[in-house]
Amino acid sequence: QVRLYVRAFDQPSVTVLATTENTAQPFFSPDGSWIAYWSNGALRKVSVAGGTVIPITPASGGFQGGSWSERGDIIFASNGTLFRTGADGGPVDTLLRDTTKSYRWPEFLPDGKTLLFMTAGQGPPRIQALTLSSRKVTDLGITGVNPRYAGRGQLMYATVEGLLFAVPFDAASLRVRGSATLVATSVRVAAGGAAKVGHSRNGVLAWLGG
């Protein structure tokens, strides 16, 4: 069975988190003390120290990523639609839905009011941004999958061929400010554009080889 495991970088061993069977697409809380993930028809969370798994909200299959803001909001993608809910549960708000497109892999920007995401449809996948207050979508002029804001004015994204790039990015104006730089090759990219990449606020980057 697929389960969640945790490992501190300064420790040689991993720890399995009990009762986290059949998990998919985990992501951390902003302070790193919780992990949210999809399992068996619901979005759930568990402490990195282990313990009771807490349901957040029902979520059908086709789960395609989530992100947790400092404000306590969670954005997640399910069956090509972007939703918002609270980290402790509550109402679920539909943010973006289009039967001709699929919205995936949301990532909050530091202000908690804007997020990056990938749009798939006719043509190559695009990296876009959503302003939550107005629901305005801004195309960033990037063809790629699974965007991530790495801090320090850098946006990371992958390609379906398994290349990982970083590009200078102004999070306030939502504008790319330079040319992309190749960061890594042979990054594993699963179906739907799921790049197996993780990063921390202090600049540490980890990825699964393809």
C-alpha cells in the first residue's frame, strides 16, 4: 500500500505515518508541522509527528495537487476544477471550472491572495496565475507543468520531458522578469503533469529522478 513517510535531512532513517494508506499528492502546511493529502475520496491532514488523521473535506477522484496558505486556506484541484476550503474544513468554494480545460497543481504565492497553477486543454500546458479576489486569470507566457514559487523571486516549473527550470518572477505584478535557467534534468513527471519536485523556504530542492 502507498503510505506517507517522513525523514529529516539530518536523520538517516524514515518514519512511516500510521493510518495513511492509499495516499496521493501530499503537501505541507506553511510551518511544516502538518501534511495534507488525498486518500479514499477525501482531503485529509496528519501531523508530521504522526497521530490521528483528520478529514478536511470530501474530494472525488482525479486529485491533482493542493497548496496551504499562511491564512489557513487550502486550494486543491479535483477533476480539473480548482476549489478552496479551510485547513480545518468548512465550506468549499469553486474557484475555476471550465469543461474545455483542466486546472491542476495550484501553488499559493506568499501573499496568500494569488496562486500559480497549470492549465491543460487544447495545445501545450500553460502556467497561469489566479487573483482570488477578482478571479482574474493571468497567463505568464510559460509552457510547462507543475509551477512552484521557490522564493527569492524565482518561479520553478517542469516540462513533460522531465526538465526543471527556474525563471525570475515578480510575484507582485505577476510578470516574468528574465530568461529561464535549467536547474535539473531527468525529473520524473507523472501523468497529468505531476512533477516529483519539492522545495523548502530556505532554498533546499529535492526531486525524484525519472
